[in-house]
Amino acid sequence: MTMLPLMMHCFFIDMDAKDRKFSRKQLILTASAFVEVALSAILATLFMEPMWELRLYACDVRKLTDWYTLFYNPSPNYEARVYCTQEAVYPLQTIVLVFYFLCLVNMFLIRPLVSKVMDVGGRSKAPIYSALYFLPLLTFIHALACGLIYYSFPYLSVAISMIANAIHYSLKLDQTLKALVHSSVCELKNVVIIAVHWMLLAYGITSLNYHYAFMCLVPFPTLFYILTVRFTDPGEFRELESRI
């Protein structure tokens, strides 16, 4: 869950940038977002039991209903319902909510200071406004669907990584093999984006508890797109139609 705010921050920082390449201001804001999220993750861990230690006391998760004890309040003798809801999966639900709150606090404390010191200017405002929308939304989604996210996260990681990789390459104007390979290797911005996609895919594969040999498949979506794009590029079909 710590990856979601970081990915969202990077996405909106990139969307707000006018240049297609990494600019100095964009790099500073991205580094600031990374520090904010990393600090929030560490603090959220320190605030949980045992306090001020980088380890957690956690309850085992046995089934999906462990996440939704609200619906299992007992009714002794079929009379009044006893509301004794507890977090059976402590702290797996609470720590994420605390983490999102700390992300918001750290963003307000760190981002404006970094922007002022590093002379980023007004470029930092739009990503902050975006975070005021997506952080509460992520909190709401986790509060409602935390159990579903817990069990489906490995598959979601794999699917999101592959879809994001395809979208990233499909947005490029030049779909030739040479141009895609050059941008993947030589442009810093694309290298960072591809690295994040690969890390997310590797994390999903690791979460599935399969053999580590499957890690060799991490570069496969990127290589598959680059090698097969000439067969699926709409421009090829338009040229063929014009010839006919």
C-alpha cells in the first residue's frame, strides 16, 4: 500500500510537467514525494506496537471475514445485538490508515519547504491539490475493501504493472523498434518509469510465493511490446489500406 501514494504523486507531478524529459523541478518534487512516503511508512511502523521499534505485533489472517468483524456482532438469545467489534487483523488495517494520514501531514510540512528552498515555484501546487483528492479516496477505498485488497494485491500488482507498461509505450509517437529501445535505455524519465513497472511486477510475483525463477519474466512485458508493436501499430494497417 505504500507504493500507491508514491505512484500517484509521481503520476500527477509528471502530468503537471510541461517538458517530456525530466526537468530539475520535476526531479526535486519526485524526490520530495519519495522522502514523504518513506518517512510516513517508517513513522507508521514506529507508532504501532511495539512502539518505536521497526517490527510489528500482528494477528494472523485466516479468512476474508477476519477483515469485516463489524458484520459478526453477536446477538445473545436472539435479543439485543452486542457491539464488540475488534480489529481481528491488527494492525494490518490500522497501520495503512495511519500511513495515509502521515502522508498528508508530511506533504504539507515537507513539500512547501522544499519548493521554497529549491526555488521550485508554483509548479508544486497542482500535485499537492491532486493529493488532497487521491489520499482521502485511497483511505476510503482501503476502509471499505481492505480485505479484498489484501487477497487480490499480488494479482493486482501484476495486472497493473503490465497495463501501465503497455500504456506508457503506446503513448509514444514513434512506435518503431529503434525509437522504443532508445527511449527505454537512454532517456532518464523512461528508465525511471520502466524501473517502477518492473519493481511492481517483481513485487507481485514475489507475493504469489512462486519459485524465484519466475523473476526472470519481469522484463517480458516490456520486451514483448517492443518486439511485437510493428504487428499491432495502427499505422501499419493505415498504410496497407492506402496501398489497396
